Amino acid sequence: MRLINRHPSAVVRAALVALPFLAVFLAYAIGSEIRLAANPQDKLLPAPSTIAATAERLFTEPDRRSEKILLWHDTAASLMRLALGVGISAALATVIGLLIGLLPHVRATLAGFVAVVSMIPPLAVLPILFIVFGLGETSKVVLIVVGILPFLIRDLSARVMEIPREMIVKAETLGASSPVIALRVALPQLLPRLIQAIRLSLGPAWLFLIAAEAIAAEQGLGYRIFLVRRFLAMDVILTYVLWITLLAFLMDLALRWLSRRLFPWTEASL
């Protein structure tokens, strides 16, 4: 049998999934051991046991000054900004994507503009956002919106334009108006793609959030990472990086579960 037709069993699949993570962990552990053997005071690659002890302290022990567990407060602040940015982007992209996909006049007006805006590096306009919106929460949320909204609009409008013309003609034959077609024909087919597009945009959204928090913030995961870097506290930095990775993974897992529950027929494409 050709390799292309061979599928791993459940046990083999689980082992293959774990293999890259195990390889990375072993490579890090070996590198850390070598550096610490040469210099026990080395801070670049702390031992895994040190990272575990630091993680336990960050998750459980309050800060001496504020008497708060900073990691949880940083997490709450970052998740609030991320939820606002992604939520606003998803709502706007759904409306604009429907309009571009269904209405030729809107498509002629906005499709080219959105394509050009999507080419602008979002981090390049970060100073402008700070000047216009200040250093508070608004600029951070707006950066996320600016960063992922054009992608969402282009993806969702393309999905609307993929809807077979016959479905729209049948709805028109039954007397459906343009708003009814948008809500009853296009929107139900757009929602599965919306969840998939949000999953794909979570990575860039986290990137823009961390960048904004690193420059101007008083709390947040990105703020804490760039705050402790001056002390070369790699154990703290790695703990935060691993925590952000876990949060992103859980978000993606939750979105996939939601897609399975609401739109099980799309699971094969996800």
C-alpha cells in the first residue's frame, strides 16, 4: 500500500502529535543543561524545574506591592482587549462582507479599497493610533481591528460571492427582498466561514495586542513580558509565553467546538 493511503491508528496518531513537542522539550532541556554546566548563573536558558517553580509562584503568590496576583490581572486585561478587538472586527466584517458580496455597487466601491488597506502593515500605523486615540485602551483595541478586519472582510466577502447564483434567483422568485436574501440565504452560509476566519486571525490578533501592550500599557501579558526583559528574567518571560500559547490554543479549541456544534456539516473543511 502506498504511503499516501496509509492512516495512523489512534495510538500512533497520539504519539506522532506528542513527538514534536517532546523533541522541542528535550532540545531545550539539553541546551539548558549544557549552558548551566558551563555557567550556573546563566539566565538565558533556565532549567525546566526553574520555569515550573516560577510558574507556580506567578500563578499563586500575590505581588508584595499591590497584593494582587499579577499574572491573573494581566491575563484579564489582555483578554478583555483581545475580545473587544476580535468581536468588533467580526461584527464589522460580517456586515461589510455581506454588502460587498451581494451588492455590485458596494463591491465596486469598497473591494479595491479594502484590498489596498489590507496591504498596510498594522504595526506601522501604531504611532498614529497612539497620537489619535491616546495611550489608553482604545488605541490597543483599534490596532487589533485595523490588523485583522481587512482580512476578515476579504475572506467573508469571497465566501458570499461563492454562493450559487441559483439560490439567490430562487429566493428572488419567491419574492425575497435584498435584506431578506442577506439574512436568510447568505448569512447562514457565512457564519461557518466567520468562525474559521476568526480562528485564523487569532494569531495576528495576539501579535498586535502584545505589540501595543509592550509600547504603552500599565498591565497586560505583553506589558509584563517587556517589563521583565530588562532584568533578563527568562523564567518569567517563558512562563508568560507558554501561558499565552495555552490561551490561544484553548480559544482555537473552543471555536472549533462551537463550529462542530452549530455547523457539523463543515467539520470536514476545518
